[in-house]
Amino acid sequence: MSELNFDGPNFDGLPGVRFSALAFDVDSGERVFAHHENDELDTASMGKVFLLHTALQMYKDGTLDLEERLHRRPSERVDESGIWYLMEQDDLSIFDVALLIGAFSDNFATNVLIRRVGLENVAAQVKALGYTDSGLHDFLRWPRPAKAPRTLSTGTAAELSDFMARHAKDEFWDESTNEIFRRWLGAGADTSMVASAFDLDPLAHYNYQRDVWVWNKTGTNGTIRADSGIVMTRTRRVAYAVFANWEPDTDRVVDVMPVMREAGEAIHRFL
């Protein structure tokens, strides 16, 4: 990839915060910005994109039907992120469960889909994609038992931005199947990070707004902010991933979020 030279976000300006970041033109490979893009960071819910991808791969393989209905179990309930725990409906189609994950990073839906898809199948799919430092390592549970994986998911900006670019280019399946994946993420209601630079309607932005189209996935917890996706105009497409980690028992959100927006503004200038 060639390098674009202009002032981008200052990823070195926050002592105690680690960033992994990369943004590049999907079609030319020209870089918008890069910072420790091969560093593996904790990515909170970002790994759920690999669960969605694996579900679609199983659908294409004929081992999973998107119309199959899944019944949730009380033991799989995790509050906070999502809306299914607030709903009365106990069973949904796999398509709708996946939509809840894409739209609201729904934790309850994630656990239900993991039971059907299998973490071992997700890990095998990530390996088949060629990624070595990214993945979904566990289901949602709190507190995390001593012998459980250390964290829900990890990733590098290089691998996640590549993953998004390959989806944008319809590399994995036919266009209509790739479109399912993009629509799941396109329903995402969290536009608070990199995507905030584009001032989107957070509840309805799977289309051009002021000549920019964004679809993305985010991940958050008390020490993590992560955002990865695609920003495009009618002539150019940029894949991006920006991850930030900081130490437990410190609150760096108000410091990190402006840097996330600066990353989006750099992409906006490039486009």
C-alpha cells in the first residue's frame, strides 16, 4: 500500500492509551493513516463480526438456515448492550438474531447465536480467512470465571480493516449474500466514534447521507473503544479500523473519543 501524506489524527497524544489504527482506499490501497496497525488489542464486541460472517458461511455451505428459529435460554441473558433482554419474544429467526447483533451489538442474541454456530466454527473460519491476531474467544458472561478466556475478542487494525474491505469487494460470496452482512452492520446504531465525523442519522444510515455512506461495527467496555467499517462516496471507498485500550480503573473515554472523531475527519478529507 502506498502512503498518503497529510496531517492525520494524533494517536500518540494520550499517555497511557494504546491505539491500533489503519485506514486505506479499498480499490487503490492508498493509505489514509496508519499507527501500530499490527498490534493486537482487546476489541470488546468487535469480534462479533466473525460470528456473523461464520453464520453466513454456514448458510452458504447448507449447514444453517437463516429462517431457523432459535429459542433463548435464561442462562444466556446478558443485559446492557442490546434490546432482546427487554423484549417478550423468546424465539427469533437466525436472520433476526444476527440483525440484533449488527444493529445493537446485542449480548443476549450473541450468546444464542454462539450456541447454534459454535465458537470452534468461528475460530476455524477466522483461521481460514488468514487472520492470526483477531477473533471471538468466548461468549458473553460476567463475572468471567478464572479458567475462561481472558477477554471476549482481540484484533489488529490491519486485519479488521482488511476484513471489511474484502466484504466491500464481494470477495467472500455472491453480491446478495455479502449484502446481507453489510445490511446487518449497516443497521448499527452506534455512530459515536469514527463515524461521528459524518454526522449520520444513527437510526437510519444505510444509504448516502450528504454523499457519504457508512457501515460499521463498534466495541466498547470500561477500557476499550473500537470501531471498524467502510466509508464510501460514489467514487471512493475507505476501509478503516481504530482501536484504543487503556488501563483498568482509569476513565479515558473523554480523551479517546475526540481522537476517534479525528480519524473520521481524516477519512472525510481524503474522500
